[in-house]
Amino acid sequence: MDCQASGNMVQGDMSEAADLAEAPADLEAVARGGKAELRLWLRLLSTTNIISGQIRRRLREKFDITLPAFDLMAQLEREPEGLRLGELSKRMMVTNGNLTGLVERLVQEGLVLRETDAQDRRAFIVRLSRAGRAKFAAYAKENERLVLALFEDLSPDTIQTLMDSLAMLKASASRR
């Protein structure tokens, strides 16, 4: 399961997520008379915030892990040899500074290993530890179960239509 789309807000916390989840409702009221594109953007934002909030809450309640930590571990799960901090930062779309504290916490918890890069002694390679791999497997299984539950009211045809429509939107936005 591709977990990068699940949040990536390393700097955020639960109160910030709650504030964001409430904001689009106010904006949507203002935009009712506006363009369909603006209303669509607000709908996408509010839907993303609801889904992210559910995932954040569940990961915290069940495993006491944040969504950013889950996202980081998901990136490392795909790269058993590890990633340089800069590459990890790029993939997660956050700054190295935001990532450093998170990596340090996961190192202290024994979930992540940080080693000096043999090819560039100034850089670090970060990878999941054996314990991190085992824990991530449980986190990913629960996350998948939750995402499936959140989408269970949608038919396969509706899901495919949304996927196709969002692919067109992504392509359009990427061209700008």
C-alpha cells in the first residue's frame, strides 16, 4: 500500500489537524457562490483532512505512533538498504530539519538505524531496524484495514471513476 499519500505533515500535531479539518467548512460556506473549481478544491481538502484525522487517531490510539512516523517508516520499508536523509526528506516533501527530530525519536525507540554513509562521511543513511520492520508490518496491516473501512461504502466502479478523475486533476495541476 502506498502510504505517502496518507499525510506527510511532520510538523503538524493533532490540534493542527483538528483546526485544518474545521477550516474548510467555513471556507466552503464562503465559496458556495463561487466557481466549481474552488468548491472542488475545498471538498478535496476537507475529505483529505477527515481521512487523515481518522488515520492519525487510529495509529495513535492503537500503537502510540504518529502519522509522520508511520509515513517515514513506510518510505524506509520500500528501501531495505536505507535512504539518505535528503532523499527521505524529498520523498516525504518535508525539510531535513523537520525530519531530523523524527528520525532521532525513532532511533531512540529502536525502530530506525542511522549510519554514516560509507561514500560520503558527511551524510547519514537511515533504515528500519529488525524491530522497526516487525512493528511497521503491524502498523501497515491496521492502516490498510482502516483505509478499506473508510472506503467500504464506495463501489468498485465509483473508486475507479474517482481514481481516473483524480489522475486527470493531478496531471492538470502538474502542468501548471
